[in-house]
Amino acid sequence: MSLWELFIIAVGLSMDAFAVSICKGLSVGRVSPRHALTCGVWFGGFQALMPAIGWLLGTRFQTLITTVDHWIAFVLLCIIGGNMVRESFGDEEEEVSASFSPAAMLPLAVATSIDALAIGVTFAFLSVDIGPAVGFIGCTTLVLSAIGVWVGGFFGDRWKAPAERFGGIVLILMGCKILLEHLGILVL
């Protein structure tokens, strides 16, 4: 997997955290660097941890399903991306607490990184060098989450849905690319 492909996946995965960070920025009266750093560290840390766990699980089962690994990667990425796009069109308002305490941040970090667990399983099938990959995903999410807090404080709620929609479309396209490359239809 190229650095460019990894970057696209990292940005796609970080869009949930970015959207929640925007909401966190909206929830505080005045955004500070501490708020941005707190969101970045929590979300970036979990976005790095979850694919590592998924990769460990995936490597355990890799030999059993190598003949269909490209289909698994395609389906997982399309389900995750499709769900993100669907949620971006939802009308329900998400309540996000103004607290940046561990009790408030832990559930948000876990919820925004569940998709990354599935990506980690996909990485096992694609034989990705997991150390640099999870570091890159974590750092990308850290930066985008910190930016999201500032965006939330400055622009407001109108960027949340487009961010989720963009991330979902990116993941679906990556799933299609993996499948088409394996089937020999797309050669890059």
C-alpha cells in the first residue's frame, strides 16, 4: 500500500473524529489549545490503537481466508463508508458534552474509532506494515481532530455532515480500488 493510499484511508477514517471534534468545539464557549490537544490525543490515540488490534485479529485468521481477502476488504470498506454517508444525512442531533474529562472523551474516542478496527483487519489481508500505518493514521487523526475543535468554535455545525460524507465516500472508493486491483481490472 502506497503512502498516498494510506493517507487517503487515514483522512477517511478521521472524518468521524473530525465531526465530533467540531461538535466539541461548538460545545465550549471559547476554544483553547488545551481543548484541541485533548481531542487530538484521545481521537488520534484510539485511531492508532484500534487498527493495531484489528490487524492482530486479522493475522490470526489470514491463512483461513486468503482466497477471499480482497472481497472482505471491499465489503468492510463499503459498509463503513456507506454507514458514514448514511449518518451524514441523518436529521438526529447528537448531543456532545462540553466536558473534556476522560469520562467524557473515552466513549467518544472508542465510538469514533470502531471503524478503524475493521480497517486493521483489512490491513492484515493486504500485508500492510502495521507500525508505520497506525502511526500515520493516529497522527493524521490527531491533527484533523485538533483542527476540528477550532473549526467548531469558529464556523459551527454546518461542516459536520459534509466531513462525514466525504470520509465515507473516500472509504468506499478505496474498497472499490482494492477489489478492482485484485481482479486485474485496475492496474496502478
